Amino acid sequence: MVKFQLTIILILLGCAVFISCEKAQQVVKPTLPDMDPMDPVDNIMPPDKMMEGSPVVINELMADNDNTVPDPQGDYDDWLELHNLTDMALSLTGLYLSDKEDNPTKWVFPENTVIPANGYLIVWLDEDHDDEDATEGVHANFKLSKGGETVMLVDTDARGNQVLDSITFEEQETDVAFGRWPNGTGDFQAIVATPGAENRAE
Ligand SMILES: [Ca+2]
Ligand SMILES: [Ca+2]
Ligand SMILES: [Ca+2]
């Protein structure tokens, strides 16, 4: 009888552990602030405007990476860092990155791309999205121009394209990062490169 009760207790404990693990791994879609319905053609916000309440922001970028940080394949490519401002892991499925204001859905995040709670995600801007050897890491279909341009993070739904965040930068120096300071919320400026980690000024 004691053995039977012990077995029941062990099974219940196993279930509890399984359920809590499932919960911890739960990933949610970003909840976007309510906005007025807008015409899809007209709803691109001016550059450098972060949507109020956007759960994910463009936090740092490097348009000319010569020897700062290699991608998983060992190449020194342009990169961009996203930062999740919420304490929930977020799915980026259905979100886009673009450097063309007339083509805001230029590159879609691969299915099941997740950014950890309060975490960071590096996107390699190297046109290696179709490279069969580049299975590790997230690779987009455009590069950043050292001479400067606009890059934007876009969501699209029934209301059309919504720019969650966009940044226009001028000419960049080789191996100098351009990022938000203070981390996640501040304006962009030249900073110490911290790919995948909190931005710092020094
Ligand atoms: Ca570049
Ligand atoms: Ca690459
Ligand atoms: Ca950083």
C-alpha cells in the first residue's frame, strides 16, 4: 500500500514538473498597442520614431564590421541587435526588417524566431539568408550601407504595415557601433559594441 501511494506521489510530481517546464517555454506574440486603422500605403511613420509601447526595439547596429565580431560562420558582416523590452519571450514570426521605405516587408523573420524575455537577438545583415551553410544564426537579405540609410522593424496585420521602430543613420565608422543609450530607450549614438548584450557608454 505504501509503495502504491509512493508511486502515485511520484507520478503527480512528474506531471507538476512537466507542466511548469511547458509554462516556462511558452512564447507569446508581441501585443501591440491599439492604433487607429490606417491605410497600408500611408502608415509608414517618419524615420527615427519608435512606436509608443513597442515591445521590441532596434537597439544597436554596425554598418561596417571589419574585426569586431564574427557571425557563426566566421565572417565579419553587418549586424543589428534587437532588444525585447518585456519580461516575456516574444515570437518574431510575422515581423519584418527592411532598409527600403517603399518595401517595408523586405525580409521576414524565419518561423520560430524567438527573442528571450528582456533579451537580445542579433540579425546578421549579410545576404546569407539563402546560404545552405549559414544555418546557424539569423541572416537577412540585405546589408547596411556604411554611407548611411534607414532601417526599420515592421509588423503587419489586418491594419496594414506598422513600423515598430526605425532608425536613420549617417555615415558610419568602421568597427564603431551605433546604439541606444541609455540601453533600450535612449537616442542612437556611437557606443562601445555590445552585440547580444546591454548597451553601455564606455
Ligand atoms: Ca555594410
Ligand atoms: Ca555571413
Ligand atoms: Ca548591445
